[in-house]
Amino acid sequence: MQTPDQSINTGIHTDPYETSALQDFLVRFNRKLELFVELLQHEQQALSQGSADEISQAAQSKLDHIQKLSKFIANNFNNSPGQTSGDLDQSLKMMNIVCVERGIKLWAESQDLIRFCQNLSNENSILLANRLKSTNSALDTLYSLTGSQPNKTYDDNGHSKHPHVSRQLASV
């Protein structure tokens, strides 16, 4: 069981851009990235062998952690979490600018962890697409055996399909 993160609100008001404060922040940030790696690996296992419920739970855990990472960055730099809109990409771009400008060496480790997370996420996307293709193929086979027409909601890449509805709009 995880302990609550005391690093978000310590009550200590220091300059978040000061070198030692950035290094302390990155130590905590890297721990959070390592937890994110574990969540992505769990998602990968669920995509390979799990049920739909396990996949859904793993995906939700991942999304929750992404929001926590964004809030963690925003809180450290005294930004309102609403300003980041949960946008981790924007937060990471800001972190990159600050850390490169200050020459923070620990940022390289953070970047390695971020790249590893991106690679795991890309692998998970491929696993999800393959699982969806397999499911759609099975459904196509069932439809062909019953002679009914399939009404697919999603395409083979998992994107929502909306049938083109041609109807006349009411006129006055």
C-alpha cells in the first residue's frame, strides 16, 4: 500500500527554480515516474493476458497517475493545477526548459524514464490494437455464421465509427 505523498504540500516556501530545490523535486518526480513504469507494465500484462475489466482498471490507474504527475509539477512551481489542465506534455515541456536552463544533471535520468514510459505506452497501444483486431475478427466470423450484418461501433484501430446519417433537417 502506498503512503500519501507528503512532497506536494510541505508548507516550506522555497524558490522552486533554485538548483537544490529542482534536484529535490526531480528525485521525487523520478520516483513517481518509476511507479508509472510499474503501472504501464501492469497494463501491458493485462493487455496480453487479462480480462476486459483488468484492462479497464489498468488504463484508469494510468490516467489517474498522469493527472497526479501534472498536478505534482504544477504544485511544485506554485501554479494552479487548473492552469495545467492535467496536460502532462505541457508540464514536461516547462520542466525541460527550466532544467536545461539551470543545467540540472538529474534531468537526464528523468528524460530516460520519460522515454521508457513513452516506449511502454507505444507498445501497449500496439497490444491494444492487436487485441481489438482479434476481437473484431471473431465478431466478423460470428456475423458471417449467422448471416447478419455487423454494426461496428469501432474500427480496427479502436476509433469510434459513426454511420453517416443522411436525413433532412426540419425547415420552417
